[in-house]
Amino acid sequence: MKILLLTPLYPPEISEPAPYIKKLAELLNEKNINTTIITYSLIPEKITGVKIISINKHLPLLLRLSLFTIKLFFESFKTDIIYSQNGASVELPLLIISKFTRKPYIIRKGDALAYEKASQNRYIKNIQRLTFGNAYKIIKETPLKKPELTPFKEVSLEDHSRYKNSWENHSGMLIETFKNAK
């Protein structure tokens, strides 16, 4: 199975959905699922075995969106399913390309800030409405955040175990969804 992940943010950035998409790509790769990421990032953190396509987010808006759309177009022919994070900068290219390629896509509504911004802008709200309306599925579930390591505070094995189990359950659910959408 080949999965294409779209995300507006990716590590070294720390805001959601950056850590989520990196962890998901690592887990998919561990399960021998061919994974490619398209993101807006200057210097994305590498993951062995995962192809990362980076669009410079400091380029002018139209150029940046055009480059993302072109990369998405060509990569979509090499994939079985597209999994996208919410955010207008990935939703607009996805909406355009999905009309040409007819590839099934799933959207994760995990970035509350992007979702809130979309509700305040009528154009972005319409892009989001159309993109969500044509999605195979919208994912709202989010696994637990990694327990924070701080000096002088012990991280319990129970917290770490809950974190790990939440990711196993989440990635398992996604893989089943990917198989069904294919």
C-alpha cells in the first residue's frame, strides 16, 4: 500500500499537526507501508525510508500553492490514498487535484486553529466545505500526546504505555480505513 501524507506543518516545527504527521509516518513505515509526505517546510526532519517533499513556505503565496499542487499532482499517480491534515494551504491543492485524479482522500481535522480561521473567512470556509464534502472520511480522533520529559519529574511507565497504545490503536484504525478506501 502507498500513502501520501499532506501537511501544512512538519518538524522541526512543533505546532500541530507537525509532531502528529511525523509519528504517523514513522509508524506506517515500520509497518512496511510506502509513505510520502508533502509539506511546507524549509528543512524537514528526515525519516529513514520515507520520502519527504518540501515546499519553501517563505515563497510568495501563489507560487507556493502552485508548487504544492504540481508536486501533489505527480505524486498522486504513485499512491493508493491521500491522507491530509486540515488547513487551506493543503485543502485547496487537494480539492483541485482530486477532481483530476479521482484518488480517494481522507482528511484529519486535527488543527483546531486552522479550522477556527477557516470559519472566519468565507472563501476558506467554502474550500473547506467542498474538500470535506468530497472526502472518503473525516478523522477527528487524535492519539495522546507524548508524555513530557522534564527535569526532576519522573514519567510514569503507565503514561508512556497509554501513549504508545493510543498510537497503535490510532494507526491500526487508519490502516483499516486506508484499505477500505482503496
